[in-house]
Amino acid sequence: MPEPRSTAPRRWAVVAVVAALLVAGPLAWRARPVAADDATAAVVAERVRASADASWSGLVETSGALQLPAADELSDLGRLLGERTRLRAWWQDDRRWRVDELLPAGEHGLRRDGVGLVSWDFERDRATVSRDPDVRLPRSSDVLPPALARRVLDGVGDDDLERLSDERVAGRTALGLRVRPPSPLSSIDHVDLWADRETGVALRVEVYADGQAAPSFTTAFVEHDPGRPDDAEVGPVTGQRVDVEYDEALDIADAANQYAPLRPPGSLVGLPQAEATDGAVGVFGAGTTQLVTIPLRGREAEPFREQLQAVPGAAVTAERTVAAVGPLTVAITGSDDGGLLLAGWVTPEAMGRAAAEAVAGYEYTGDR
Amino acid sequence: MIPVELSKLLRSRRTWMTIAMIDALPALVAVLLAVTDLGPRPGTGPAFLSAVLTDGTLYPLAALAIVLPLFLPIAVALTAGEAVAGEAQQGTLRYLLVRPVGRVRLLVAKLVASMVFVVLAVLVVAATAYVLGVLLLGDESITVTGPTTSVSGTALSTPELVARTGLAFGYAILCMLGVACVALFLSTVVRTPAAAAFGTLGLLVGSTVLLTLDAAQVLHPYLPTRYWIAFVDLFRDPILWRDIVRGTLLQLAYVVVFLGAAWASFATKDVSD
């Protein structure tokens, strides 16, 4: 027998209340207020800088809108800056860490074991051991909030800082800070970051390009543990059937830096050569106003040039091609064969001048 | 009531035909992989499908990744969607309710039968895939008792692999329990089993589409298919529990809400069919 129809509204009301609680409960938990902190912007920046030696572990989500030209050598970088990624990281210090890029059907892992670098690709069932040079392409460990925040604060004075309201990030109270680039050459309008109130470790970083209301790149912890990870968690790849390869060069930038018989000029568009420069690849400026120059051979430069010329708004001349991808400006010199690849956080106009100065300033040092 | 429903399920030729059809796709894929030795390019294809060319013992997981997004939910939606609407369409529902059986007990019995169907389907897929994986796939130098490699590149012992595989299949069954409850609820509302099944599949397709849209990100944690593939996280080292836990809680929430809705709908429904 059916129950009396008069009970139906009560039953539906119970179901509706339960459903509402299940939907609203997590939202209410996340929206609980954050206690205000009276630390000044300079104090927050100092805490972030001082957190360089902090240990931690956590899960990071990044979201980027920087669609790089689809060159094979830059495919990992393109995914990192132009897509949504999840990174699981364990950080003891700058010499011992592990960052796994989580893919729906696998994992790309990077492990720094104190000496060298091991990269792991599950779907190819392959581990690659290489040295870990200072001059290289950006990688997953560079877009973790703590690493990116420290880079952003490099060369920034107190006048370039502004306090933002505090927020809760990954369940932790985080102090807000806005950083404006000190140089007019920068293509970045500002960077917003939130740092853990207790440890100073940056938990969320948002990069805004000139004239953009939405961030071009965001990286944020969704889980964060300020404790020191175990040695086992940052340990080596130990699968018995893993094919291990040894690479003399980490990536295209490292290869050019080691083997190209060239030396970069001492400065470009007024930006001095950085200390990291030790070969053919030039690093200029710091923090939010930095650019790199990489000499490329014809077989690497030509497909990249074709891709860059196809970027909407690219400025193509016989001397160079310059294109802006959000706040990242990329240029390649020449119109065929080899050339200099330039990339950095500078305006397209500054990049055009930098490309001309680089062509004139690079020195040939003989065969290497 | 439950034994009656189980007996009907197990004696139905359609049950075994459906399970055979679910099982056919991963079996065909195993044969094709064995013949061609061509796995999907990295970044494409279901999880573990490239890894099984080296280690055939992982094929049950690849088979799960093949059937979980589409085949299994379709079968569950059809089976659970028929629970009440099927009886109504055949004109047997009122006779069922003439017996001294509570409507809630009938609903629970129908749900249990649907879940037994899921467990059977999953077990058949796992067993078939294991046999085919060991016989046809993998490197011959690798034994079934040897350690395998986790997604993170570390060694997984055989007991660890078996335990994690069991958890993965248990998680998949839980995900299908959520689907079954949605279909069961719709089955109490509509008059035909097809309408209940299509309604359920509409929800799942909508969920899958919304998951690809950044604009719908605020909805993502609530979408039923959001965490289905999270079973891959069980094979990372250490296990990444975040999405597994969230997926479990989400499916339990779907079970509570839609089973509650089925109860609210069916307990006061006028049955004339």
C-alpha cells in the first residue's frame, strides 16, 4: 500500500534539505573568515625571501593561457605554461626535491638527488639521468608557487609592493602581496601572491599581463604540508624494469649553452648579463624583467620560426620575428637557417631592440 | 525480496549477454595490442594501455579504464533504469506490491540486484583481462610474481599490486553505485525503462561535457563523473588519496540524495500498472 499522499511533501523536504546541506557544507567550510594580519608589504616580501630554505610538500594546480609555438623541443614547456596541470611536490631543499606532473594516464617526474637530475616518464617507461645546469628551459619545479614568488621578488624594492587582503589557500592563512615590476621594460603589469603566515612559503601566485583583467598564469597549492618530507619520498626511481638513459644535455638551451661557439654580449636593452650566464646562452635582467637568448641551428630555428610567424599579431621582418604570448614575448632573428631565440618578460618593443643588439653583440669564439 | 531479485538477475540471459558485450571490447583491444604491439602514443588513450605492452599484469587496470567511462555506466543505467519502470511497463508492478512487501524493501532489493550486476561485470572484465594480459601481453621475461613499476617509477610488489587493483575495482563499483541510484530514482518517476536509462546517461554526458569547460569550474567538484578516473592515483607512489577520498564522498552524496529521492517518489506513488 502506498503511504498517505500527505507525507510526500515531508519526504521531499527531507531530501531537499539533505541535498542542500551536502552542496552548501563544503562551500561554507571554505568560506570561513580569515583573521587579519597587520604585517606590512615589505615584511611579507621579506618572509617570502627568507623561506628559500623551507621544507614542505603538497599538491599544486597551475593554469596558464600562454600558448607557445608548438615546437617539439618546447612541448613540455608549452603544456606547463598554456594548460591546466597538477604538480605533486616534495621539497627538502634546493638540492633534494621531487616534482611529479600528474597526467590522467601517467606521470612525468623530476627528481633532484643532490647531484644530478632524474626525469621519469611512465608512459614511455623511461628514466633519464642528466646534470642539472643553471642555464636551461623552465620546468615544472620553476612554476611551483614558492619558486615563482622568489623569482618575482628578485630585484624588487619596497616601493614596488602593495599589501592585499589575506586569504585562505589550501586551508592555510595566507598574507596577500601585490608586486609591480620596477622596470618599464617589463611586459608584466603586476603579480599577486599569497604567502603562508607561519612559514612565509608562497602558496598562490597570479601573473597579470599588461592590460589584462584575468591572470595569464596562476599557480596555487590545493594541499600544503609545511613539514620536511621523508628521504623515501624524494628518493630515486627504483622500478626494476625502468630503462635508464644518460643525457649529456638536459634540453635545447643546455645543449646550445655547452656546444655553440658563441658568447653573448654583456647587456641587452640596458639589462645586465646575469651571473648564471656561463656559455652561449645569455640571461639578462632579473625577476619580472628578464630575458634569455639561445643560439639555434637551422634545423631547430626554422620550424620554430614558422610556428612563431603563425602567432596572431606576430611582427615579421627580414631581420626578426617578434610575437607576444600574454606577458611572455618571444623573438627569433633572421628569416631562414639558424638564428637567436629570445624569450622573456619584456615588451615587444624592447624585445625587438634586444634582438637587434643581440645579433650585433654576440661573439664567435671558434669551434667547440 | 533480495533473493528473488538476484535469482531473476542471474537467470536472465540478457544479464550475461550484456556482461559479455562489456567484456568484448577490452578483450578485442588485448588481441589487437598483442598482434600489432602498438600502444597509444603517450598522452593519448586510456590509462595503463601503453604500460601493458611491458607488463601484462596491469591489463585489468587498462580494461577498467576502457569500460569505466562509457560501457559500464550505460549497462548500469539500463539495468537500474528498468528496476521500477520495467515492472510498470510490463504491468507487474502492482502485483509485486500486492505482496506484503514494503516499497522501500523493494527499492533496496532492486538496487542490490543492480549492484550485483556491476560486481559481476567488473569481476568478469578483471578476470578476462588478467588472463589475456598474462597470456598475450607484456615482456616474456617478466613473471607474474615479479615486482611491477608504479606510475611514479618505483617498484610495486605483487601483494601491493593486487591490493591496489582490488581497491581500484572497489572504487569503480562505488562510482557505478552512484549511477545506479540516479537511474533507480528516474525509474520511479518515468513510465518506461528507456526514459530512465536515457535520463541517467544524459546526466553523465552533461557532466562529462561540463568537465571540459573552464567556465563551469565552480560546478566541477559536484559533477558525478569528476573523479571516476581517480583510481589511477592508487598506483602513484605514495598513493594520492585526495581525489579518491573526494570521489568516494561525492558518490556517497549521490547515493544519499538519489536514493532518498527514489524513496520520496516511490513511497507515495500511485501504482496502476
